[in-house]
Amino acid sequence: MTLFSILLLATLPVSADAWPAFLGARAPPLAADALPLQWSPTESVAWQATLPGHGQSSPVIWGGRVFTTSVDGPNGEGRFLIGASPGRNGENAGSAADSNCLLEVTRDGQSWTAERKWVAQGAMPSWASPIVHRGLAYWINRAGVVFCFDALTGEKLFAKRIAQPCWATPIAAGDRIYFFGQQGTVTVLAASREFEVLAENQSWSDEILPAEPPLAEEESEQRRRAAAMFARPTLYGAAVAKGTIVMRVGNCLIAVRR
């Protein structure tokens, strides 16, 4: 039997600040100076909580509480950024290359039209969704390369590698973009047309979050490699409220603040 659970943590003060949905949809704009720029496994960690099961969903913050799901058992105004994965072994690379784009959907009476305004050349994400902030569009691929484009024209501004690939979608706050590395290194970039690393933060250590032993012996080499990848703590998603960044790491939550 599979059980789904919701965890409520009353550790944040009750406030109008909230992160009500994926990427903070409908939340007020974030102020960069209210968030931590740098942290480590032993500095600026406000709290950490073990969850009753494993999961990959991003947290939601509302009314001073953090909501997340676990499992236990055997751009707006008709314009959208499309993030298409090339597939586990790159089998969809061709179609993905043509699909990562800015798509504009318009309506004329009862008819709808979809038009690609520009294609994100070379950008093929595997997990993290693309975002738009201050007129710039960002993708990150499985090798940890961040692609930045002018959101209006599609001009490629840079393609630079950061410390780790990201499974979590990046979060923009003022003049910063937070990229949440798969293995806990959060890279903070300047929200700029030029590549600039403002900070790199390791969110945990092997002593704090060790690798988990496999639940069962896998029969094939492919499944053993996949099991080894998922055995290490993985940063799946993040939410922000009241100056606190809450990161989802499988069966754990980590919160950092200034």
C-alpha cells in the first residue's frame, strides 16, 4: 500500500509572506536583500526537519507553515517558456532542440494559434524548468550549463557551467538568481546579461545527510547506476517566504535565512 502524507511545520512566524505554489506563483516579488547570499552546513541554517517519507515535490509556504507531499510504501500574458528534455540517453535530442523556445499563444474568437517566437539554441534541460526574470530567460542542462537569452529577441547572452546540475527550478530574487545544485551546492548568479557568480553555498555535508543504502539489490547494471544516483541526497525543490529559503531534499527539509 502506498501512503501520501502532508507535513505541516509551524516553525515560521504567521505572516502575509507566502510561497503559495510552484515558483511562488501569485506571491509578491522577492527582495534579494531579505534572503541569505551565503551559507554553509553550519552557518545560517535556521532549521532542518526529517520528513515521514520520500518525495520530489517543491514545498509550499502558507500561514506560517510549510506544506509538502511525501510517499511511503513499497512567463505570462500568453507567452510560455518550453523546457523539453533530450531523454535519458539523448534519444529525443533533435526534437528537444527545436522545442525549447518562447511560445506565444493567441486567441481570435474561438480559434487559438501557437507561434514560436524564438528557439533557445543549444539549451536542453533535463529536470529544471526554464524561468524569465527582468527580461532574461534562463535554462540549465544536465551538465550544469546555464543558458541565458534575451527574452524579447532570443539573443543568446551566455552559456556557462556552474558547480552542479539542477533538478530544482531556479528562483529569482531582485538582482539574484538562485540555482539549486542537485547535490546541495546552491550557486547564486547576478540577474544580468553577463555571467557573474555572486556566491556558492554547500547546503549540507556527508556527515549531516549521508547516502542512503539501497532498498533492494538491483538486477541490471543500468538499474544499479540509477539506484546509486538516487542514494545520495538530492535537492529537488525550493520555496521562499519571510526571508527564509526552504529546500526539499528527499526525506528532509533544510531552511536557511540571514
